[in-house]
Amino acid sequence: MKWSEKAWDAIAPVYKETLSLPFIQELMDGTLDREKFVFYIRQDALYLSDYGRVLATIAAKLTDPEHIETFIGFAGESIAVEKELHETFVAELDAEQRPSPSCLLYTSFLLRQLNAPLEVMAAAVLPCFRIYKEVGDYILANGTKENNPYQTWINAYGDEAYARSVKKAIAVCDTLAAQCTPERQCAMTEVFVMCSKLEWLFWDSAYRQEQWKI
């Protein structure tokens, strides 16, 4: 069994809970309050900025030319996706927008991985790829509402181009895992599980429009 398959099995309970989140369920049927979605998009802009930095750092540390090109492409795509989706749903992002506690927790954890081994860094960014694809596929398969106001977002993570990117990211992680020790593979799985939980927390916090209490 490949490392990515073991890692996905490890987060099965987390993924199940992710699908049952009110944010996902209401996004799927088009009833999600727009203010909650806008809150999510604004926090996502902050997240993607740091996520792109981690992707670019991984590209700089890789040695396989094909892998380097792949992650350079991912870093550029993260910026392009951010720009397209945010221009579609939010006419003007607040320049003074500050990260919510959950957003800051997630980005801080990702940035901390810049000091981790390459394999662990790659495992940390994989949940964002894989979970979004799986959620996108789930919504496309189960969503039935016509004229869903969030269909553009749904399509972005459920299309074939994104699926190809996810397959590439998984393949790179599996290659790196195959070249490292069992102990390092365990570290990869641990960070994959943590970031999967943080994905859940990010959506949950957006639904609550989480604010700092002090």
C-alpha cells in the first residue's frame, strides 16, 4: 500500500466529519448564507498567501526536475485560483482583513513546517489538495439544486484539471515517502492528519464567522 493510501485511511473519520459540516452541506444545496461564504473567501485569501510560500519553498528543495516544475506550477496556480475565485465572489477584499484564530493556527502550523524535512513539508500541503478534490467530487455527485450561487467554486475543485494537479501532488509525496525511513513516513502521516483536522476547523470557523474574543 502506498503512503498516500495509508494517510487517507488515517483521516477517514476526519473526512467523514468534514462532509457533514453545515458549511459543506449548505454550500452543496446553495443555501449557505453569503456573509459566511464571503468570510470564508477572505480568510482563504490570507491562507493561500502563506500556502503559496510553502509550495514555493518545497519546489526550491526538490531535486527531481519534474517535481520541481510541478510544485512551481502549484505555487503559481494557488495565486491564480485565489485571484479568480475572489474576484468572482468578493468585489473588493478588505486590505485590513486579519486572520481568524483558526486561519492563523493553520497558516502558522504550515509555516512551521518550513523547518521540517522535505517529505514532511510535502505531506503538510497535501490535505488542501486532496480534501478539496474529494469534497468537490462529493458535492458534484450529490448536489441537486439548480442555479446554485456557489457553482463556480464547486466546479473549480471538481474539474479534471484540478484532479490532474491532485494526482501529481500525491505522486510526488508517494515518491518522497518511498525514499525515506519508516519513522519519517510516520512523521509525514502525523502532519497529514493534523492539517486535515485544520481543514475541518477552517470550514467550521468560517460558518461561525469566528472572531477574536479579546
